[in-house]
Amino acid sequence: MNRPERKRSAGTALSGVMAAGSLAVLWLACVAPSGRIGLTAAAGLFPVAVTLYAGRAAGYLCWAAAALLGLVLLPDKGVALLFLAFLGLYPVVKGRIETIGHMAVEWGLKLSWFNLTLTLFWFILQELFLPETPGWLAENTLLVYLGGSLIFIVYDIGLSRLITLLRARLFRAGGH
């Protein structure tokens, strides 16, 4: 086996192992009495690590494997859908968006991504996440989008810092 084939095989194997780790954290999100969104976000760090170590294609493979297995195996399909549509995919896509080089365009794309996902969950999949939406919240959709966008900005900044930390640790450990 030559060097490029070995590297590709290692990336595929790493994707599988990290997808299993991601799936384990997603399972915890299903059974934990609280912290469902936080644990689902933590599961999104596995595809990030694969992306940093083995490349974007391997990161997408990790995300796809964990998301599809989650849809089949997890008892809470809401957690699986949240990972599939946003918290598992966004960390990998974020790296691609941030290669554009124009901060305003990058933030515009990131916020658009978030708001499209929020629209999907708010109007189509709401029964899975908020089956009994409080009346004041249902009447203030604008508040949901503004508050959600602010929380997303904090999440994105925190995710950037975690990625920077992970990249520094991987390079120091002799990684990619």
C-alpha cells in the first residue's frame, strides 16, 4: 500500500472511530435529564477533530456516519436531527466558510446558515423540540430569532477557540 492510500485508509478509519465517539455522546444527550443541546454540540467536536487531522472529506464522513447511525439507533430522534442539520455539520462547514477571507461575508453566511436551520426547526420540526411552546414565545418569533442569533454568535466564537486549542494540541502532538 503506497503512502496516499495509507493516509486515505487512516482517515477513513479515524472517521469511523470518531463517529462512534460522537454517537456515544449523542446517546448521552438522549438519556441525560438536562444538557441535551450542550451534549449534542459536544458530539460535533468529533468531526472537527477528524477534519483537522485527516481533512474535510474525512470530517464529512465522520459527521454523516454519526448522523445516519443516530437517526437509526438513538431513542430521541430530535437529538439526531439536531446533530444532522446543525450541531454536527456546522463545525465542519465553518472551516470552509472561514476560508473566504472577508469577515462580513463569513458572518453573513454563518448567520444565514443558523437562521435557515432555526427556521427548519421552528416551523417544521417544532413538535420534536418544543411540543408545548409557551404562548409568549410562540407569539414573539422575532425574539426567538434575535435571541437565537446572539446565542449562535457566542457558540461560534467559543467553537473557534476550541478549534484553535485542538489545532495547537494536534500540531504539538505531531498530528497533521
